[in-house]
Amino acid sequence: MKNVLLIFIDGLGLGSEDPDVNPLVRFDPPVFRRLFGGALTRERGLILDDAASLVPTDATLGVAGLPQSATGQTALFTGVNAAAALKGHVAGFPGPALAGIIAEHGVMAELAAEGFRVTSANMYTPRYQELVDGRKRRHSASTLTILGAGAELRSVALLEAGEAVFQDITNEMLPGMGVEGVPPVAPAEAGKRLASLAARYHFTLFEYFQTDRAGHKRDWAVAEKIAATLDGFLEAVLAGRHADTLVAVTSDHGNFEDLSVKTHTANRVPTILAGPGCRKAAEGIRDLTDIKPALTAYIREGEQG
Ligand SMILES: [Zn+2]
């Protein structure tokens, strides 16, 4: 069964080789050096390879201004140029127009309608649901993509059973979010769990957004921890992935790679593809709207063999 694990990392761009601004250079997570022969910066360029490919991916979508989350994630998860459709980059959470695009073109709903099994690996806290129910927060584009497919938001019970991963990867933020008693998990164990979960579905989404937060705060101490967490996590995902799993790691816009500014950046974002079909998938990607068709094409190939 050909399947895809999409790891969405919010606010991760390809920056410069300057360790004074780029935590991916200062802390240099070994996983990227092993995959691509150097730090994850724009200097790596386009790498088309059968083991692991890297596509510097345009997140500006031909629209002026800095790319933002609502339109960037919608483009990523629908293949529609949402920034062009709304005539500008939209921050934060989707309004009705973007929600409509996601409802019509969301990658998970589309695959589910074709009979493929889709899931979100993220655990959502009970407090999250309360806030949404009380209209105190709106769903992100990623959550709308999940809910639009009728997929469940994984519970604390599933996290405790090793059948989900929290958005911080390690569970360390859980007590501060009203969830007590769940032991922390090493990034490598979380990665192993995610890889194992993904093997049972045609399409699995995992979202991580601490990168974007650290970027906005320009927080070097947190950035160091994030670099180490992502290293252990991604290395374990790649080591633990099923032979038929195509792993994709990408982002909606730059931010974390330049801590000299607190805003997003216009940098290209890294689309990392590893596993079977990774070179072919990489060859079709130029900007955020190309990722959905590249990934769904791989999944559909599995039905034609
Ligand atoms: Zn942001």
C-alpha cells in the first residue's frame, strides 16, 4: 500500500549560512547534514535523489507581501493558490472564503472520497475543543483539512496508548494546557510512533508549529531545543518508516530560519521528500500548490499496480 506521511512544520524556511541569524546553521541538526551534505539552508539548492530529495519551494505564490499561515496552509493542503484567490496573504485562521476552498479541495477529503484511509496523527486537548465550542478560537487551515475529511482529532487516551503525537512532539507542554499525567516522550520515540501509525493509513498528517512561535519570539534558547527535537524526531521517522511510505516534510512560509526578524520571511521553504517515489514527486514541485498533486499521485499509483 503506497502511503504518504506529511509532516507540516509551520514557519520553516531556507535561510542563509549565517549562524548569527539561522538556528539551523548554529545548531545544525545532524539529520539534515546526513540527508543533504550540509545545514538546511538555501545553499543546498535543488537536490533530486532517489534516497532523499530537497525542493526549495516558493511560498510567496506570486503575491506581494510576506506569506502568511492561513493562505499558505490552504495552498499546501488544497493545491489552490489561496493567496491569489484572496488577492493577498492572510494570517492566522481561515475565514469563510478560505474555509470554502478547503471544503472543496482539501487533500484529505479528496482522498477519503476516493476510498483512501486518511488520518491526523496530532492529539488535540480537551481544552481546544472547549475553546472552539465556545467560539473562543477558530480552526486552523490544517484542522479544517482534517475535519473536512471526517477524520477524528486524536484524544489524550490515544496519545497515552502511543497512537498519537502531541503538537510539541515531546508532551512537555501538556501540563500547561490542562492535561496532567501524560509522561514526556523522547523525540525519537514520538517519531517511531508516528512512522508506525502512518503505515496503517494511505495519508497521515502531522503538524508542528513551535518553529513559527520561536521565530516570532526570536527565542534562541527555544530554537536550540527545537533543533534538537526535530533532529531526533525526523531521524526516527525516516528510520522507522514503512518501505512503502513516502515521507514529506514541508512548511507554509519562512520564519524560524531568520531570528534577526520577528516576522515571517519571503524565503523559499524546504520540501524534503524521502522514500519510494521521492525523486519523481520532487520533480513536480515548484511552489506550495504543487505539493498536494505530487503526494496524491504517489498514493493513487498504489491502486493502479
Ligand atoms: Zn507565524
